[in-house]
Amino acid sequence: MDPTSGVGTKVIAMELQRLVDEEEPGVLSLVVRSVGSAPGKVGAKMVVMPDGSIQGTVGGGVVEARVIADALNALDDGRGPRTVHYKLDELGMSCGGEMSVYLEPIEPPRRVILYGGGHVAAALARVLHILDCRICVVDERVEWANAERFPDAEEIVNRPFAEQLAANPPRGRDHVLIVTRGHDQDQLVLEGVLPHQPVYVGMIGSQKKAAKSLDLLRAKDFSEELVGKVRTPVGLEIGAVTPEEIAISIAAELVAIWRNKQVMAEAKANNSGN
């Protein structure tokens, strides 16, 4: 199949539509510059899946393998689209040409479950909506968790936390934020979500509360791997006091994780030393 032909474009377009419809990640790879006898010509397209499989081609061979590797890195590091340049002789190819490939990660919308419908949760929903997150709010109190207080929520569930966790636990790609009205409820939710291993678990609270909660997990035989996934106290240390400031600190932590893992690691290390 000629990667620049109408048929090739249609196949790529259909694959991108499938990723969007099924909310699956992938990376669009497009040759934007080709010099000399490079195998990939301008306009050649390829979609790279998280497992390294592909649809389409940017020329095959060593350079395509390198593009696949760079596409997977782009999907993992969260830094967004970029253009990568290849001198083919440096890749061991005798043709001596050059290629530039534009990589655009296709990321499904992030789903955030807010356990708790209080003031911090309401502020979080407003901030996360700006970040294009899909928001689910869980709180049995209808007077707190309702469409008037959470106009941007995709879903509002008014049922006890334990019932919701049993009936509809978080999925592996979900982000969980635990901001209930009390320590006992926070702990109940924390212990209920961890076995399902959502991609992110954050819980509000003080350093003292955080230490106690993690010790309770260990006492109940949660593995250190699971305990280590809990971010508590959640949020970057910016001196936040009001619900809105706390929401911003939590959103900042999420963005740091999504966009730059090294920045997040350094920020956590600095916070632990304070």
C-alpha cells in the first residue's frame, strides 16, 4: 500500500477515528521532510499503538523501528506533539538521506472520580473541567452532590461509597481523588479503590493523617507496591488554604504527572525534605 495514496489516508483516518471512538491511545506519525534517498516520502503516515503494532508505514526498516520507539516515548512522557529528525547514515543505513517525522499522541480523555461532594470537590470539578477531564462525583448526600453544585460533571452518583465501590469500582485508566467529609470515609474509599489499581490515587489530609492511613493499609496486608501508589497529602506544596487553592495544588500535581514525570519526582523529593 502506498502510504501517500488515497487508500492509505483513508485507512489512517479510519484508525484514528477508531481510537477516538473507543477511547484508546495511539500516536500519529507523519513524514514532513524527506531528503535524498530516504525510504519515507513526505506525507507517509503511520499510527503506532501502545503495544508497538502499527497501521500504515513511514518507509519500513531501521528508520521505521526508530520512529515506533520515539512514538512510544512520546505517548509515555506526556510532553505532547513533537517533530523528530533522523540522519539515516547515523542509523546504519547506507542511503544517507534524512527524514523529519511529526509525532502527535492521541490520548483518550482523562476520567477523574471525585469521592466526596464538599467544597474542595466542587472547586476541583471546576478546575478539572478546564483541563478537559471527564468528571464523576460520588456522594450519597443529594444536597451536596447535584447538578447545581457540579454543572460540569459527566456523572453524579448519589449512593453510599461502599455500595458504589462494590457495584462500579474505578477502572485501570481512572484517576481517583478522595475528598470525603471525614477520615473514616476517606479510609473506606482508599481501601476500596486500591485493589482495582487506578492509574492515580490521591487523598486529601494532613501529614499526620496520611501517615496513619498508610500504616492502616499495611496493617491490613496491602502490599508496599499498592501503598506506594497513594499520593497523600495530595497536591503540590504551594501553601494552599482555601478550597480553590487546594484544588489548584491538586490539579498542578496531576499536570506535572501527565506532562513531566521528572518535575513531579523532584517536587515530591523537595517536599519530603521540608
